[in-house]
Amino acid sequence: MSFDARAVCATVTFLDSGGRPDPGAAREHAARLAAGGIDGLLALGTTGEYPSFSLAERARWIGAAVEAAGRLPVIAGCGGTALPDVVDLVRRAADAGARAVLVPPPFYYPAPPEEGLVRFFLPVLDASPVPVALYHIPAMTRVPITPGLVLRLAGHPRLMGAKDSSGDPASVAALAAVAPGFRVWAGSDRLASRARALGAWGTMSAAGNAFPGEVAGAGRGEPEAQRVLDAALAALDEVRPSSKVAAWKWLASVTTLPGASTGVRPPLSPVTEAETAALRAALEARGVELAG
């Protein structure tokens, strides 16, 4: 089994009126993302609010997300701080049909030694029936995935690659060059059009929820597609400089899935009417028109 998608959308998790993940919305959203050029989905990544769901909920939702994805392959986020929980979730994700799993480092203890991270990741790799990608997102975990750590793990047959959400081109290039066959997906939409030149296999994109065609186009090096992504990111930075998950969910509700619920789980909060108006104005000022 492999995960070969290059234009991957880190999907939002649409919720129903009871605050539960909504399979119907996920199914329709996936179909529209595929029509826009997305060729793979990340379920329960950072944009999918994975820390806000229990392990049991996440295991159930991965199966529902795989079913909703249709023909699109799914890589499942399996983050956690307790090794037994992560191993259990990785196995459940594979049983549910995920093609691969994305595993961040445990993030409670600051600056764990490299040896400790090796002792965490090796059992995950040993237990996983599917390929494993490491998740480098130091702004959230404060625990980096370093080239040195990758080299310690590189001989393992289940190690597929990494998602690099640092936003640092040098970091993407360094991880991409660590070992032959080690695939890196750039997690920053600002690097979408540069990812391949940096040595990355592709992108895993939050912006794909609202701008799937632009994400796919930027991955092919289209300047206009990258311009739209840059404009959207600048608008979000202006109006919602932190906690962008709710903003991406709202943007998806007016682009790829009109009328979808924009609810989020605590500790996040939905965008307000004032913020939606400000986002529309900020996007329009940058030449990005939204419907409705």
C-alpha cells in the first residue's frame, strides 16, 4: 500500500447540529475537492481539529472519512502524547482503510532528547500496517522533526516521509534531502508553487478546503494560483491572525460547500459576523471574490 497523492487537502471536520462530525457534509466536500483537482485528503490533521476529539471519536471518524472520500486516498492524523494511544489509533486507522498515517511528535514535555523521540516513533512504525509520515509542525508541538531524527528512523520500511508545516523553505529542502525515497509534503500554502523545486513530493494544504483548484494549480507552478493563495492567507492574517481553523471552515462554507455548518469545537470559536464581513472585504481588496 502507498500514498502517492501530491495535492492533498488537510480537510476541515464539518460538524452537525449536535457537534458531531458530519459524514454527509464530508462526502459532498470530498467530491467537490476532487473535482477541483485535489488528489488526496488528510483527515484529522490540525485543520481537522484532531485534539478536540476523543480517541474513540477519532477512530470512528477516520472510517467515516475514508468512506466519504470516495476515490480519494486518505492519510489519517494519529497524533497523541501517549504511545499506546497512538499505536492503537494507527492500527484502527489502517483497519478503517486509511492509506497512510500522519504522526506528530508527543508534545507535552519540552525539548525531549532525540533518543526519546526514537523510542516513541519506532514502536509506531513497527505497529503500523500502513506507511507513516512524520508531522513537523514546531509552532504547535514545540518539538521539531529534525534531519538527525529522520536519519535515525530512515531504514524502517514503514517510514514514508514527512509533512513539513514549518513554513521554512530551508526546512522543507533539508528534510526532502535526508534520505532517498523520503517524501516530504509542504504544509504551508505559501510554499505551494515552490514545493517541487525545494524537493518536496507535494503539498498538504488547509487552503484546499476553499481553493482546491488554486492549490492544485500552484503545485503545477501556476503563478495566478499562488497569487490567490497568497491573497487568501494575507486576508486571514489580517482578520484572524491566530486560530485560522474556523476561518477556513467558514471559507469552505461559501466556496466548495455553500451553506455548510461553520461550528467548531472548544477551545476554538466560530468566526463572527463582523469577522466574515472583514474577511470578505480583505479578500475583495486583494482581488479574490467570494460568492454569496
